[in-house]
Amino acid sequence: MDDNHTLKGRLAVVTGAANGLGRAIAERLSLAGADIVAVDLPDKLGGLPDGWRAEGIDLAVDRAEGELSSLAEELGAVDIVIANAGIVPPWRGMDVLDRREWDRVMRVNVWGVAATVGTFASALERSGQGAVVAMASINGYTAHPKQVLYTASKHAVIGVVRAAALDLGPRGIRVNALAPGPIATQALKDRVAARHATGGPSPDDALHALADDTALGRLATPQDVANAAHFLASDAATGMTGVILPVEAGLA
């Protein structure tokens, strides 16, 4: 691996690291040489790879900001923060919104990203090469029916990233985001199956239809997203901040 892509000796904090895209990203950064601090719900942290540090933090609760701040202070200097933790709520029309669901999703998807970036700002500055990669979505700049809550939360994430890039750039910290399209994670398969159970298309038909809408004729994979996160976190992207990078196999 060339010097621009190696992460040897760097410390990466990854939220939502136990499963899905967060796990794929953490594994990719680890493969590039980074030491991993995996942050996720306390009951999700079993079975992490040897050498990873596990930190159980629920970003939906009031004490989360203090717990993040304590972790940042303890670590001292952090090179990479992947603000990935998020919730994908079920499909809902505008006339059946759930206030409690709305509050929880916005707290994790938006406040969770902003609080993670903010509480680690000083640790990232101490690194001298701090890089943040947040998890946005193509729903951050487009919309789909019955996804108003998720769409609103990801539009807000893009706003947080662009503002944070301006606030933290003078401190030598880069802040970028990924905007994945549909990724064939277990979470997507579960949502498609749930929709099928209420009269939607079969899971196979739904996934094939999503793939057919892309320029590459396939869905982007967790590995595609992880590779893009590695790029943004590495020295290969030192001239980039405030960027929202789509990873969707040519969907947008």
C-alpha cells in the first residue's frame, strides 16, 4: 500500500461499528493499518475482531454527549472519526408520521453526527491530520416516497458536514461525507421483506429493480462504501473537505 493510503499508526473512532456499513468501514481502515475504537450500542459489541477497542454508547440518550467527550479526552489524539451510526425508519406516508419515532431518528442521525464531530474536534486537532467521514445518503439530496423522516435527517447531515468543514478547516480538520445509494446490507433486505409483507414486491424483484436503475447494473456493496471511506480518511484526500461523495453505482 502506498504512503497516501496507509493508515498505519493512526487511531480511528467508528460509530455504529458493530454491523453493516460501519463494520465494513472499520474492517477496511483496520486492514489499512488503523487502530479501531468501535462505538455502538452496548448489546451489539460482541464478536468484534481482536485488537479493537469496544465502547458501548447509545447516541439516542442524554448522557451520550458526555460519554463521547470522556472517550475523546481519554484517547487524547484521534486521527479519524467515522460518524456512521444511524437509524433507517420504516416507510411512512406524510399522514401517518410518528412523533416518537421522528424524535429518536433525528436525535441519532443528526444530533449524533454533530455531537460526535463536535466532541472529537479537539482530539482531531491534536492529531494534526484529523479527518472526519460522516454517513449521509443519496436521500440527502433527493427524496423517495414514504421516506420523509429519513430524507429530512440525511438532508440535515449534509448541512452539518458542510458547516463543520468551514468551522474546523482552520484547525486542520477535514470533514467529508459519503452518500450511498441502496446497499444490499441485511438491513435493506429486512426492510424490503417487511414491505413485501404489506403488499410490496418480492424481495428479489425489488433488489433487481434497484440494480437495474444503476449505470453499472448492480447495487453498490458495503466494500464499495468502505473503500470510499478509506480514501476520504487517507492522505490521498488531503485537499478535500466539505465534499459529499456518492457511492451508488451510477444511480444519481
